[in-house]
Amino acid sequence: GSMLGYAMTLERMMAGEGKPMNAGVAKGVAIALVLLSLVSLKFVVLDEYGRESALLHTMTAKSAQEQKQAIEASLARVSSFESLRLSYLSFVKGSLALLAKDPTPQKTKVVLEFMQIYEKHFAAYVAYKPDHYRARINYAYLLLLETALGENKLKQAEEQIKIAYELSKDHPLTYIMDSTAHLYGGDLKDAERLMGEALA
């Protein structure tokens, strides 16, 4: 549905793959497209996806249980933020592409199960390094994706965004994530206001 489409837009935002489009679309989609034009490749260097492609291939080569075990093993070292970030963004990239083609309830359920594994690891990481801004933002992004797929994690995302403001009040990505959270919560007025602040 429309929320899955917006989740795809968020994924492209975090990967720096988006391009601006016409402004004559619906307001919510227009906000999403603004997100795409604001974020550069600094959050995910695209050629690094190649190093993580094996993770996506395991979705067809192994059972879900085996893949979960492989993810857990690869993220066993709590101190490695880059391993966590690249692993989960690669998974998100492949999973949202899969759901966009065939969004069945069963596939959505499986994707959410994997996202909850990453959520656990992000929670452990921010407990280990509570002042890590990028970890907070990526964690909020993951929670918003879970919300878009039907698992309401909006409150948890808002908590991470609140801390992100404390860590980097003037960073435009903080406002972008806050705008997205308001949009997911149905508050279009504040979503647009926050986006305006991000652009200021």
C-alpha cells in the first residue's frame, strides 16, 4: 500500500539513491521526495552494498532460521556500528524491493521478524554508546520502517528522535526523521513544518 511505498522512499533516502520529482503529487509523497533530495551518500556508500550482498542471497539459499542465526553471528560484536548499519540497510534494501513486488502478509511477517533482530542489536548498541548520533538516527529509521509494515513502533522512534535532537539539534536529518514520524502518525501539518525547518 501507500505506507510500503513510503517505506521504499525512506530506504532510498538512507541509501542516498533518490532524485527529486514533480511537485504536483500528493502532500505526503511530496514530503518523501524532499527527503530524497536532502540526503547524500554519506550514510551509505553504494559500492559497500557489494560487500553485504551475500546476506541478501541467503534469503533464497538458506532457511529463515539459518539466516537469522547467520545475522546474529555477524553482529555478535556490539562495538561494530558499521557492520550493523551495512547489514541492516542491505537487508532493508532487499526486503522492501521484495515486498514491493509481492507484498503478501506472510512475507511481511517474515521481514518484520528479521527487523526485530536488528532492532535488538540497535538497542544494544545505543546502550553501549548512548551518544552515537548516527546510531540513534538509524535506529529511529528502522523503527519507522517497522511501523510502515504494520508493527507500531512510532513511540519508540520518537524517543530515539528526541535523543537525536539532544545530540545534534541542528542536523537536518534529525528534523527529517521527526517530520517522517509525524507523517506516519497522521500529523501532516507538523510534518510539513519540520520539513521546512530542515530546509531552513
